Amino acid sequence: MQLVIDIGNTRIKVAFFQNNEVKNFFLVTSVDELINATWFTDTKIEYALISSVAQYPENLIEIIKQKTTLVIFSATTPVPLVNKYKTAHTLGSDRLAAAVGGNFIFPNTNLLVIDAGTCLKYNFVNAQNEFLGGGISPGLQMRFNALHNFTAKLPLQDFEKNIPPLVGTDTTSSILSGVQNGILAEVEGIIHQYKEQYPNLKTILTGGDGDFFAKQLKNSIFADPFLVQKGLNIILNHNFNTQNIEKK
């Protein structure tokens, strides 16, 4: 069993892989919750990779190292595509992992990977299997939070599964319309611009809010909720294959 831990802005995603397939997936809110989970402590792990958009928790790293050989994902970790991002040391590990996962599914193809989570991240890989970069904008909940936190009277709203009417007839429906219709228009527009620049573009959608976009977007999109974790597992395999890391 292979272990991939993805520490994001709001949650920790834990995936166990066997024969390159996701066998178990867990969401936890803290490192302590992960460390104390029986499914974590009782599972035999052949090797593991940990990725984080923030600092790496030393206590978790030490525990994993006692169980197995660990790859700590960083800007210097070898990946199975060419990284042409100008500031690779500032690139979020989740963005690169999503690009690797998408490139594995659609190699030698112009590819836009949209990760809809806390932030809305656009990650582009060209037909030469080169990661070039993309864009970052506020995600759904961040937009609702911003309207509430940076104004005096606007209430905090949660998004609705069904798309709201374009014309809001009160404050609540106006916020829902502005945020949800606005973010859908953004994503549709970005996809259109990429298609104009890069022929035969493929688009993959992932992330916590992926279902909302997959149901509402007019573009034909391939959706994979585990794309980042699959990308991290591919990177883990790539490092063992290329560096012959000795298993414990």
C-alpha cells in the first residue's frame, strides 16, 4: 500500500493507493486527527509521499519515517514533466501535482487543469509536456467570505447547488447571483481564451467544489475528484523508479 498525504489550506487529504488505484480516501481537519486515526496507524505502508501548501508538520514526518520510506515533496523533487514555471520554489505543490495527474491522463496534449478548492487554480501543460503556469483567483467560499468581511452590512452566504437567477431580487439572491454566476462566467471565459490560444485543448476539473462546476459549465470537461492525489502518487512512483530509493 502506498500513502499520499496532501495538506491543503483547509483540510488534509489522505489517500492509500494499491496498483496505482485509490483504495481508501480520508479527509481530516488536523494532524492530530490523522496521527490518532486507527486506519492510519494500523495500515502497512510500503512507501509514502507528503505534500503541503504550508509548513510541513515535523511530528507527522517523524511518525511516517518510522513506518516507511518517505518522499517530502518540494521544488527540487523530480517530476515526470518539464517544469517551466519561472519561480518554481513558490509554486504550490498541489498545482504541480494536478498538472502531473492531468498530463498522465492526456499526455502530449494541450491541457488545462482547473482545481476548484479554497482558491480557483488554473494549471496549463502544453503538448510538449511542459508545465507553463496558469492563474489563481478566489474560490467560491472565499468570495462569499470577502463580501461579508470587507463590507459593513452584507451577510455571509453559502453557495447553492442550483444556479441562482441572474437577476437577484433581494440582498441574498443578489449575492448568490453575483458570486455563483460570476465565477461560472470567469471559468467559461478562461477556458474560451485558452482554446483560442491552444488548439485541441483538453480540460480537467478537480477540487472540493468540482461537482458544482462540472454540473454547471457548458464546456465538455473531464472531472476527477482525486486528480491531485493521483498526481502525487505518480510523482512518488517516478522518484522510486528514477532514484532507486531503498524501501524499508
